[in-house]
Amino acid sequence: MSVYLHFRAVAVSEIRDDHTWLAAYMSEAWENDEAEYAAGIAHSISKSWNAVHDLYAAADALCTDADQPWNLPIYGGRPVLHRADADPSDPPLMLLEPLGVSQAAQFLTTVSFDELWNVVEARFSALGWTKQEHLEHHRDLQEFYGQAASAGHAVVKAVWA
């Protein structure tokens, strides 16, 4: 079974702060993933998003910024809470507002991937995680967040199993 963290850039005016509505919206987006990826408004990471977060957490060791913008690309945002009558199988959802998207994009363009990798290399290599796969995730997230920030969009995140 594959598990994905799905990112979708969207104008704030087009979304509702309602878990049931947003879960349906993200489900439809997930079904149109190829077209949305091609348009640059969606991205996903299979299973390894926690490792990507750990890579960015290495920025703490580099003392890049006391505000911890490294937390924004993967786990940044606020949870969109389920209503009491919601379907418990609906995915966990996070909403990162446009300001946070801009901060994430700024972090991703200014942080040195090589410096991050130097901090985590021994631990990641021992787990079988490669520099190339993380570099690809980093570049993809740079592009995704850069486009979302340029458009002034929020980013919705959903976990699909």
C-alpha cells in the first residue's frame, strides 16, 4: 500500500475552511493529479515525506533562521478540523496560508541543499536514503512552492493511503 502527502496550490477565495468540503475538493484534485502536476499546481511525495522534513530540520543545526521556516514545506500550516459528524476515513488536512507559502518558497530557494545534506548524510545513508532522491524532492518542492507563492496561493495538504 502506498501512502502519499498530496500538496495542492489554490487561491484562498476558491476554498472553504470546512474539512468535509476540502476533503472532497482534494479527492477530486487527486483524481486529476497528472493534469494538475503538469500545470504546476499539485505535487506529492510517496511515503518519504517525513525524511524530507528531517532533511529540512537540519537547517536548525545550521542556524539559518530562528523562525524555523524549514517546518513549512512539509508540516507547515494549520490542521483543518473534522466536524463531529465527519467521515472518520477522510484524510488529515493542513492549510498553509499564502504568507506561509511565500515563507516556504523563500526558505527553499535560499537554503543550501548541500549544507543540509552534509548534516544528515551519515544518518540518511545508513537508512538507505540517497542524496539524489532528496535532491529531486527538494527541486520539485522549490518549483511547486515558487509557483504557488508567485500566484499568491495557499497550499492544502492531504495524506492519502
